Amino acid sequence: MSFFDDEAEDSPTHGHGGRASSSSRAQSIGASSTSFLDRLRSTVSPSPGPGHGPGHGHGHGHGVDRSRASASIFDESIGGAGSSVGYGEGGESSFGFAPDNEGLGSQSQTDLDLDEMEEMEEMDDVKKMGLVWVRERGTVEIMNWEGDLIDGLFDKLEQQQKMVTTLRSDPQTSEEEHFKLMLVQTEMERVKYLVRSYVRTRLHKIEKYSHYITLTPSIHHLLSGAELSHARRYTDLLHTHFQHSVLDSLPEWLRKMDDSYGDGLSMVTKPNRNVPVLIYCRRDCGEITLEGGERAALARGTTHLVKYKLVDRWINLGWAEVL
Amino acid sequence: MYGDLALQLVTSSHRSTLSTTPQLPLPKYALPLILSICLETRQLGTSISTAAETHGQVSLSQDRGLVCNLTVQHLAARRNKRCLLAYLSTRVGGIKERWWDAGGGLAYLLSPTTSVAVNPDLDAPDLRSALSPQELDFLRGYNNLMLDYKSDFLDVLDLTASIERPPGELMVDVRVVKDAGEVILEGGERVEFRKGERFRLARSQVERLIVQGFLEEV
């Protein structure tokens, strides 16, 4: 996430410059992306929160003009009031604290104290993506699939790509604007990198624990539809491979794939929840009881090295960050 | 001694994974060894079942020597199975790794010229001949699986592009190492890649050609 921080600081200035007016070209882009969104949504998991309805995605397209388009991908969620409403509601339902800045611009956010500023709700999508990515990479278990976030990012990437293509072929685009376009494109590549790495990290976990995942219905809701079917099919593929290669030539009682050995070791690989993780507490996480019966306070702003299973709740809530 | 062959299999498999940079070529599928391990396990299986049948339930609870014998054979058979599967899954890991390194290009991965281009000084067997027929099937199946999965994303994002480093620069200077013929890039422009020429192109457009060894970053 670190390499996005500097750009994120700059983006409000760009955003306010472009927000005032709108052009027909941008609107048409916004409208045409709806079908893409719908299509994408059908392939990705059902949205968990009520705030992320189909309405929020294509709202970004409106009120985008040329200077806005050449600013940065971050602008949308900071400048556009529509998105902050959408994520505000989503946060309320899933986390239980309500930021009361719905529909307000970014100026009012500065009135809130620093802690509130850093909550997930007020962050733009790319920053959130960074956090989600770090969390996914830092933990052993599969985390919740952030389908809405990915949808939103894909939506914006698509729009930006269209704007960039339009502006690049436009002879009126000035030299300076061409340079800005380069920046936008680089930014897009970086966002794509984030998403790609995120998806592949998940794939890696899914393939590693595919058998466990298919056998445990309670974690199915963490995966998108495509991921779940991938897990199933991968398990099948792997087992067929094993069967054909060796198991078929073994005695019959040795052909199973879900045996447990005498020492309690199962053939189904599970995530090892005992691995240590380094966490940074974004909020006060109360106390945890360590193995030896000792108690440790997870105060805000402190860093700890603890077993994953002791703090997984806080990591899932986003109260603690994996480093 | 029971399990000696299996041990041999696992240690050699472990050795082949020790070096990741540079990546060692995937060793040839140890078919003879695997067959003899399977044979040993089958013999153990028959020996266990005949022993249990001839002695029957009664002596099984009295004859301690027989119980001991059966336990050892049982454990050896299970251990053989475990070693075989460990060997296979290590190889599966290696196969998948190579698939991702090649950017998901199955045809490129299996073409006989590949290993010559990557490490010309070694007379390493190319991937196709190192794999067992079952592993080839697996690789094809995996390829199909991933094609299905990534097609959901494909209009925005190429999932199989490199994630080694975050992208820094948009453009990249490349030199053509191998003739690639005429290539139509994303923007619709045609580029003729002839050996020795240099280009400055968008990284995302030529990434694949770099991975496959047609172009080389300068």
C-alpha cells in the first residue's frame, strides 16, 4: 500500500478543480459502463451490504470533465458525493459505527478527528484496495472476497481507459495534457497490479487449501462464485491426477484422499492458524489472553507479534492491520 | 527394508526444490522408482490381508508377534502412499510455477525449443518430456481451469501478467531477440519485430513477448 500514499495526498486538489462542470462525453461513458458492471457482477459474488447496490457504480461517470479525467483515479471517491454515501451505508451495516458525513464533500471530513479520518469508510477505493491486499497477503486464512471494491475499481478503470483513449486521439489535447494522460495510465497500471496481485494471492490460497475449502461449507461465503467453483474443480483435477498417477495401483484401502494418519495428521491441508502475525492496532482492541494465561492489552497505535488465531477477529474487522 | 525406495524418492524431490533462483529444470518423472514403490506397497497389502485371513480374529488378539508384524507393514504401506503423494504434489507445485512464469502460455511452455532458449548451455530435457502423461493431462486441465477463471477479468485485466514488481514505468525499451513477425498491438498499430531492432513501447502491451523470450528489456 505504501507506494500509493503520496499520490493519494495530492488528489483532493485535482478533484475539486474538475467537479464543477460536466460534459456530455463523460456522461455517455458513465452510462455505457452500466452494462459492464452488470456483467461483472454476475460473475463475482453477491454483494453483502445493502449500500452497494447497482446504483452506486455508474454514478461516478457524471460530473467528470476533461481536467478531471486527466487528474487521477483517486478523484472519484473523494470528489463524488455519490460514492461516499454508498460506502457510508455499507459500513454502518457491517461494522456498526456510522460516519455521519453522508453526502458531504471532503472539506467536512477535516472536522472529524484523525482517528475517524482513517476509517475504512472515508478511504478511497485504491487505498482500501491496498489495505485489503496487505491483509490478504499477511494472513494464512482466506479472507472475505471484496467483490464490491473490485467492481468499483474495474468500473473506474474501464471509464479511465475510455477517457484516455478518447483524449489521446483528440487532436485538441495539449502537450501538458498528454503528459497528464501518461500519469493516469501509469496509475492505472499500478491499480491493475494491486488487483492482480490480490486475486492471485487468493488463488494461491484457494489452490493450497482447495480440499479443505470444498469440505467446509462454513467458509464458502468468503469466496466469490468463480473462486468457489475454481476450488471445487481444482480439487477434482488434483485428485484425478493423483488417482491416475499412483493411487490406482495401490491396494484399495489406501486410495482415499481424506485419511487421517495415526498421529492425527489429516490429508486435508488446513490453514495453520498458529502462525505468528505482526499487527498494528488501528483502534483499541481490548485484551487478549495468551497461551500461558498471560493477558496483553492491544492498545491503539501499538504493534504486536502474536499468534494469528488470537487476533483474527480484529484483523477481519480492520481494527488491526497486518504488517 | 520397507520404505527405502520412498525415502529415495522424497529426498530427490526435495533436492530439486532447493534452488529457486536460478530455477532448476523440472527433473524427469521418476517412473521406474514410482512403479517399484507401488509394487512394494501392493505386496505389503497382500501380505497384510493374507496374514489376517490365515490367522483369524482369535490369534490376532493373542499373538503379539503377528500384531507387531501387521502394524509395521501397515505403517510402511501408509508411509509409501504419503511419500508418493508428497512427490506428486511437489511436482504439481513446480508445474504450476512454470505455468505462471510463462504467463499462462501453454503452447509456449510445451514447445520443445523453450528450454533451449532459456538455458542453452544445459542439455536439460524440455518440460514435455520431463512430465508424465498424467502430469501433462493435469497441466492441460489446469490451463483450462485458469482460462475459465481469468476470462471473467480479461476485459480489464490480464491476470497472468507478471506480479514480480509493481509497475514503475509505463514505457519500456526492448530489443528484439527472436523474430516475432508482425504483431498487432492494443491500440491497433502494427509492429514488425525483426531481430536486433529496438523499440520503445508500453510495457503492458509487450509484457507477454518479453516473458516468452521474443523481446529483451534494455
